[in-house]
Amino acid sequence: MARLLLFGGKGGVGKTTTSTATAVGLADAGMKVLLVSSDPAHSTSDSLGVQLSSSPTAVDGVDNLWGLELDPESRISDHIPKLTETVAPFLGGENPEFNASEMVLPGLDEAMAFDELLKHLENPDWDVIVFDTAPTGHTLRFLALPEIIEKWAEKIIRMHRITGGIRAMMFGAKEGDKMREELEKFRRRVLHVRRILCNPEITRFTLVTIPEKMGVNETVRAYAALKEHGLPVSGCVVNRLTPDYDHEFIQTRRKTERENIESLVSSLPEMYFHEVELKDSDIHGLNSLRQISSEMHSDIGIGNGHGPFKIGLGLEVHRGTWRNGNDVYLHLPGIVRDDLSLRSESGVVLVGINSREHPVPFDRPAKASNVAAKLEDDILRLTFPDA
């Protein structure tokens, strides 16, 4: 399982720049990196100068870097067709055009985005996934979704029984049980994603802000809300500081910014902080992204073996998959033995992680029955037979 680095904050503070620069730096260091954006603005393509899509796209000019821009709204009907079918009658949705996207369920789009992210996170091909999230409020809505689903289901069932008359008396209990079952399946999946996000062995959340009073206040509130939900928040990038020039206006501005930063640091004493000055041009293209990456993570370098090694902002990464002779190692932090499976098909060994199967890279065919597997300290070692 890949390491997940999330970057979040309010809109317009530079989340895309900092997350994309981090992804470029890690890829340059030899990691296999997937950069994911769920921000509706989807400015990641603009930042890289590469048109991304909803499937991983190689980034020209950076070996080992792929990017994708999620479109969660387009996946809603595909992901929960049974939920749509079950809930529609309760909402008066007899119209065949009724679909799940019309249901007013806060956090549903975010659930689709995080569920799609989980599919890539469980793929052992990736070493690191860098996630440029939508503004923090979207993430918080997702984290609250399991509880919302419970309340939402009870409210719909209650409305159905009140307004449905004889039909409700005759069929309400049966239909209610069916809807509860489908919603419960969806809720369990959301809970699984939330457990991954809250696992510090897998995930780290970095806040991005600007040195203005409103930005600082929102960052403190976001930190408290994320921690309340159990997300491991470790670092904060303070972006667009005014450069130091000998001018009265500039110095006055810098004094105010410094006071705001000191207030932020004193409010969040456990955080790693990094400051990025405002540049004289837009941060666009690989050269400028590499410059920002060097400022933020000056110690990025190829790790010894599979790592781990630290970058900046309290972030630590491992290689997801590596090989030594006949042994293939998969780093699977937080994995439960019961969630793993192993089988082969046409000579390709497939490892199952939470019911999703992924091919294990090896240079010759093998049968799963001849591959020895051992899970220890979050490392799955697969020993292939000699040729």
C-alpha cells in the first residue's frame, strides 16, 4: 500500500502548487508517484503543463510521475446503482431519470473521490500518492458522512411511512429494511476509507495557508476539525510571504505577516512549518515546481533500499514494492492478514488487498501455490521459486 500525502486548506492558498511540487520532487528522487486532484477547479493540469484525465497519465519530463484528476460526480450512478434503485421510491423518485446525483446527501461527491483514491492506494505499484484535495470543508463533509447516512436513512424512512398511507403500512417495513441494508453497505465502505485516512502509518495531512489573519484563523479551525476526526495532521506550508525589500510598505506588510505567523505557530505548537516567499512570476511548469520542491523538501533523495526516509514537513515515505533476488517485498502499512489473498492466473501472481487484486511484478511465470508468503511488520514478502 502506498504512502498517502494529502494537502488541504481553503481555496486559493496554493494547495496545487505545494502538492504538485512535492510529487515532482519525490518522482525525481526515484519514487513511483501518483498525483491525484479532486479539486473541482482541476488546476493540476495547468500547473504541470500536461492535460490529465480520470485515469493515470504519465507526466512528460518527470520519470516515475503520473497524474489524474478525479471526476467523482460521474461515478455516483455507477458506484451505487442499488442505492439509487432502493432509495428512489422513498423520495418519490419514480421518474426513470432520477439518479443518485440528485439525492441531497452532503459528502457524497467526496465519498466517491476518496473511494476512487483507495483503489489506487491499494495498488502496490505506487510508492507514494500525493493528493491535492478540494478545500478543507469538502474533506470534513466526507469524514462526517457515516453519521449523516444513518440520520438521513432514518429521516427518509420516517417520511415514507408518514406520507405513504396504506402502501407504507403494507410494504414500508420490507422496503425500509432493504434501504437500510444498501445504505449500511455504503456506510461501511466509507468507514473503511476513513480508517485509512486516519492511519498515521499510511496517511499524512499537510495544511496550506497564507500569512493573513483570515487564512491563519481558518487553518487553526481546520486543524482542530481534522484532529477531531482523527486525521494525522503533521505540517503546514505558509505560502506567499512578502519578500524582504527595503521599502516602508513592504516592511509594514512583512511585520503584519510575521505577527500572523507567530500567532499560527503558537496555536499549533506540534506542527512542522515551512514558509514560501511570493515569487516574481507564476509557479507554472516543471522548473518552477522543482524550485519550490527544493525549498520545501531540501533533503529529498533516493533512500537506502526501500527507505524509509524523511522529506520535509514531518513527512516520511517508503518504497511500495521492491525486489531482492527471488523475494518481492510489498509495503502494506496497516494491513490485516485476513484482508490479503494470493492466487495466480496464466502464470501471473495476483495479490488481493481488500478484495482488489493486483499483479506482482516478476520476470517469469509462477503459480501462487509455489510462492511462499510472509507478513511481518507491515511488509509482505513473497518468495518465488527458482527458475
